[in-house]
Amino acid sequence: MTTWHDYLKEEGRPLSWPYPIRFEKEQKIETDILVIGGGIAGCWAAISAARQGLNVSLVEKGNTVRSGAGGPGCDHWCDAPANPLSRVTPDDWARHMANRPYCNGIGIQIQCREDFDTLLEMEQMGGKIRDTNDEYVGAEGRDDKTKFMISPRYGTIHSYFPDPRMGEPNFNPPDKRNNVVIRVWGSTFKPALKKECERLGVNIFDRVMGTSLLTENGVQGARVVGATGLNNRTGELMIFRSKATILATAGAGSIWLMSMEHGGYSNMMSRTASGDGTIMAWRAGAELANMEANGIIRIATGLKHKWYSGGGDASYENVPIVDANGKRLPYPIQGWEDAGAMVPTPEVAAKIREGILKGEYALPFYGDFPSMKEVERNVTWKLMLGEESTTKIIINTYNKAGFDPSRDMLQNYNFIEGQSLPQWREAGYGGGLLVDWNLKTSLDGLYAAGTQMFSPEDHSYAAATGRYAGRKAAAYAKEIGKSKLSRDQIEIEKSRVYAPVRRSSGIEWKELHAGISRVMQYYVSEFKTESLFQIGLDALQKIEEETVPTLYALDPHKLMRSLEDISLLNYAKIIIHASRARKASSIPLNLQRIDYPAVDPPEWNKYLTVKLEDNKVKIGELPMTFWGDMKQQYEAHNKDYTGVYRGK
Ligand SMILES: Cc1cc2nc3c(=O)[nH]c(=O)nc-3n(C[C@H](O)[C@H](O)[C@H](O)COP(=O)(O)OP(=O)(O)OC[C@H]3O[C@@H](n4cnc5c(N)ncnc54)[C@H](O)[C@@H]3O)c2cc1C
């Protein structure tokens, strides 16, 4: 069979390639604010900067209308404690959410204070956030006055958070009804965001991949004054000159795992999340934090269902689970007691496992939709599952096949799918750019938002921090002029970017990607020691020196994929540098070192930072709550902000 690859090799580029090829040609764009990444955080950043009357350019690798992890949808708007039904104050909830090690207290405070304002703004743009058609009257959590649909999420899950290392008592809500999470029609959000960007005159550059940041005089560590991008359809080089730049390209997926046939090469997050923004900032000299954090991969890989498994978790939050004989499991307990906790407590999980082994529970388990009240079933099946990407595909497929949730049960894959392999890891929700209370990075002129920052949270966090970063970057840009771009720096980037198209043979991006993932699986997985780290670094170095110079791409799309691999390679190296710098094991960071077995010893309760200085890796450290008093700091930095919550 002739593959597309063979075809290109044998026949050359087809005449019908729908876009003109413009490799090495340049297009120059002047802008006040440059936003790189048109996902949730990026769109919000662009909108809020444009509302300040500035000229804004938005660069997106895919198509802004649906790109990124939040593009297809979202069913939970989490941590909106300023909503009128909330039983907790934003500052109390922020303190509670930040009461765990290695989180981002700055982002959490911003989310808790401004996330409900962000949601109301989303409604003004055309996003649907209330049950305006009265479809779910009578459902638990629906408020008839506001028509908001409160989700049970974040009840008992937060009992996992208290941690004595944080030096502050855990905030104990009066009962499990905190009412901080709102069920939403999130599939309406991304189109509304793009439309609002267009209405405000944001220049959207879809299908452009940001490749590097440009700094004053081309110096590492200096002010960021623009960026380069590659049009992944034409191959043209885009050169942006800006007063302020906001990075919002999310984190990196696919570092440990390249799963071609299953989850679209990536794991959990969007395929486009290849760590580009982090690497652009790294090369420019920005400081990163928490890069040693990693986790076992989550949903949507195709390799396993957890958590999306037919009951009890995430969008299925209050679907009861029964065993093969219809016997109820002790999780979740209908009635919101623990619905929304997403995973059973370790004690309950152990009890279920024991029950299976003793024959008390028969496998497989099922999500018992028929036993639910009709309105609750509809909320889950139609709204929650229908508004998210992976689950929308699941319900559409089942609906087509004649599945009827009022009659049929949905199989749950817990226990029968086995455990995750320790080699299936992800980095996406750990490390990222270090930011201050203006969401400014350690580089002047450079801001970050959403998953681009260290220790990020979820959709509404990305939205609220994007909106905030846009506001702050605009304030900075109003006070500063543009700077000259360094032609030398552009030339160096140009030869890096186009190297793969200047060759006609060698290896292609897929092989390279698979090689990087293998190195990480072998040397940076379950067993971690100084010498394994060194072997991993040497192997990546060898790939960089011997294999990358043979990388070739025959069209602009493959060129983009090749450049993504180079981002992944660099990202992998940073993970190893940060991991080996932490001479201790840590549960929250998922770092188990054989040579340093002490788990979270007090002297290691601190963030590690990492950056390039004169192209050499420099490790630094910060105290666990380096952001100071969250409420005070937020208020000091936002004196003019007017939102629903005015503080106490
Ligand atoms: C299946 C699924 C369900 C989810 N459900 C929920 C939910 O119900 N509630 C919730 O709170 N959260 C949910 N999340 C998480 C939520 O989607 C993310 O937290 C959120 O999208 C993060 O926003 P972001 O802007 O940081 O990243 P994204 O939204 O992923 O945006 C990053 C953007 O950057 C672009 N990009 C990447 N590299 C480049 C580059 N080099 N140049 C230009 N552009 C680039 C990408 O194409 C993308 O558009 C879900 C995630 C998934 C995958």
C-alpha cells in the first residue's frame, strides 16, 4: 500500500496541495499585544487586552474556533465561589484550594476572585451558562431563580487536600454543598470566544505555530519584544513585533507516550500541546517552576477508560454503580454525599477490591442510569456528557447504536482494565512558567496564562487567568514603546526552523517522537536514580546531536510536527534536569527516587526553578507559599478591579 509518505517521496508534493508553499518567505506584523495560543486562556487574554483599546494579534496553531483542550466543550465551570448560590467566600475557597503542596496560589486566588465575573462575561458573548430553556427543572442543584445548575463536584474530594506542610488549617465547609461548581453548556464557549475576538478586531492568525520569542538585542534573559511563527499550511515565516507578549500554548502532552492508533498521538490534552510555549520561553531565558512534577496519564488515551468509565467520575458524577448482579457499590452514594469526588477514597476503593476478591461484588460493574430519576439521568446523559469532547463521542456512538439510558446500563471499566503502567506518564499538569502577581514571567514583556503556567488548574482557571493576563499585559504595553528586533536572532531561528525542509532524506518526525518517548519510559519512569537520569540525558543529547540533524519534512504540516518534536525533546531534558536536582522523593510530585528514598522531608518542601543563563542550566528554589498572603497580594495588585465580589 502506498502511504502519504511514500507518495510524497515518489511523486513529490502534489500539485493539488491546497496552499501556496512559501518556505523561507517572511511576513512582518506589528502589534501592541501578541498572544500565542488561541485556546481558552489565549482567547480570553486577547479579548481582555483588546477591551483596553490596544491592537492585539492572536496566533493559533490550529483553528481558534475549536482548538485546544477546551475547544470541543466543557461541562463544569469549577471554583466560582463568587456565584450567588455559593456557600463559601472566594478568599476562603482560594485558601482551601491552595492548601496543598506545589499548587499555584496566585492563579487559584485569581480564579476564585474573578472566575464568576468571567462566566458572566461569557454569557454576554453568547455562551450558555443557565438552563434558560427549563430542560432540567427539578434536578438537584438547579436554582429556579437564577437557572444556574450547581454541580456536586468538590465535596469530599477536598478532604484529600489538607496537608500539614502548608502550615495553615484546612478550611472546613459547613457541609458538602459548597456550591462552587456550575454545570455549563461549554460547547458553546469556544465559538463565542472566537466571535468576540473578531468583533473586537483581534487579528487572528490561525494555523500559525509560534516557534521562538525575540528578545531585545537578541539577548537571552532580556525583554521579550516579539516572536516568530510558522504558517503550517504555507510554510511562511511570520515575524511579530510587540510591546507585550502573552504565552498561552498550554503544557506538553505525549512526552512519555506516543500512541498513534489510540488517542491521536497525544495523551489527555490537545494534540497541539507539545510544550512549544514553555520551550520558547526557556530558550529566551525565562524561569520555569515545578518541572519535576509528573503524573500517571489520565483519560482519553484510548489505552484505558479511567476515569471516564460509566459511573461515579467526572461528567458521570452522580451515576450510581452496580455490580454484574445489580448490587450497589459503596461508591458513589446517590444524593451528592460523595458524588463529584471523582474517585472513591482509598479506604472505599480497598473495600471494593476486597469485595471483588471475596466474591461479594461480581465484575464487571455498570453505571446504573435506569435507576436514576429521569431528570437527573437527563442532566448527566444530555448536558454533562453532551457538552464534553470525549464523552460527547461516547454518547453519540451509543445513541446511534440504540442505547437508551432509561433502560440500558453503561459498562464501567474500573478494575477490569487493570492498572496504569508506570511508564504511561504525563507532564502536562505540573511544570510551567513561573509568574508573579501580574502573571508576568521572569522576563520583562512576557506574560503567561492557563496551563502555560506552573501548577495549573482547569478550564475556568485558564479563562480567568487569561482574562487577567490580558488586562495586565495591556497596562504594561500602554507604558512602553516597541523595540528593534534583532536580525541575527531571526536568522538563527530561520535556519533552525527550515533545517528539516532543506533535507530530502533522513528520519521523519514520528520516529523521532517515538525515540524521545522511549528514552523517557526507560530512564525517567518508575525507577529513578542519578545514574538513570544521566543515561536519559545522554540518550536525549545523542538524539539531539545525531538524529535531529537528519530530521526531514516534505511539507509544512510535517515541518510543524518536526518542530514539535524538538520542543518535546527539550521539554524532556528539562524534566530530567529538574528531577535530578530534587534530592528527595515526593508523593505530590510523583517522584520516587531509589537513591533518595526519604519522602517529602521538610528541607525539600520547596519549589525548584530552572532556567537557562548563558545557555547553561541554572537551578533555583522558592518557598512553598512564595506568593505571600493571597488575599492581600491580590487586593494590592488589583485596586481598580470591579467585579461581583467586593471582598469583606
Ligand atoms: C476531554 C477534556 C475534558 C475537559 N473537561 C473540563 C471541564 O469540564 N471543566 C474544566 O474546568 N476543565 C476541563 N478540561 C480541562 C480544560 O479543557 C483545560 O484546563 C483548558 O482548556 C486549558 O486551557 P489553556 O488555554 O491553558 O489550554 P488549551 O485550551 O489547550 O489551549 C492551548 C492552545 O494553544 C495552541 N498552541 C499550542 N502550541 C502552540 C504554538 N506553538 N503556537 C500557537 N498555538 C499553539 C493550541 O492549539 C491550543 O489551542 C477538560 C479537558 C479535556 C481534554
